[in-house]
Amino acid sequence: MTLEAVLASLHLLAILTLVVFVTSQAALCRSEWMNAAVVQRLARLDAIYGIVAVLLLLTGLARLFWGVKGLAGYTGSPLFHLKMTLFVVGALLSIKPTLAFRRWKRALDASGQLPSEGAIAQTRRWVMWQAHVIPVIAVVAIFWARGM
């Protein structure tokens, strides 16, 4: 049971950390606040977000293979598959902002150019979609954990 508690704690810690970084991106990605420091920070936050997403996946896989329920206990549930599908959707939604943040940083480093208001607004929409998928995953997990 100690291993299960450790794995669950690490998984929860990764989820909460992911929420912190996507929320930080959403808060900073605004045209009225955009400056060189924000572009640098968004690129750094996104890199950390990516690392945390990988850690979330790894802690989830650890629970899948070494957790109390075992592989069959997880994969037999349709809500598990919904949760994984939503995770993939969230990962796919993160690609466009990641590419934008990298492009903005390259342009800033090369010429000091900041992103346009349109680019910022579009990227913020993608970040917000990611931020809204995460709570849905949590709700699915709650129902799934209660055997529904």
C-alpha cells in the first residue's frame, strides 16, 4: 500500500504542477502585458510544462503497471480510455502554443520583435483550451475512481 500511496501522490503532484504552469501561461499570454521578459518567461514556462506533462504520463504509467489495481483494473474501464483520450487531446492542444512561444523567442532574440496582438490572442485561445481540458480529465478521474 505504501507504493500505491507514493505513486498516487507523485501523480497528483504532477497534475497540480501542470495546472500551475498552464495557468501561468494563460495569465501571461495577453497582448497588454507582452514585452521581452514575458516572451522569455512564456518560453521557459512552456518548457517546464512539457517536462511536467512527461512526468505526469510517467507517474500514470507507473500507477498502471505497479499500482494496486493493475493493468486490467485500469484498461477495463471506459472512463480510463476517456481520460487517456482527453490527455492526448490536451497534449495535441499544447503543440500550437509551444511552437508559437518558440517562434516568438527566436524572433525576439534575432530582431527584438514582439508577437502581434493577433498572434497573442490566437495562442492564448489554444492555452485556454488546454486549461479547460485539464479539469474535465479530473472530473472523469473522480467518477472512474468511484467505480462508475
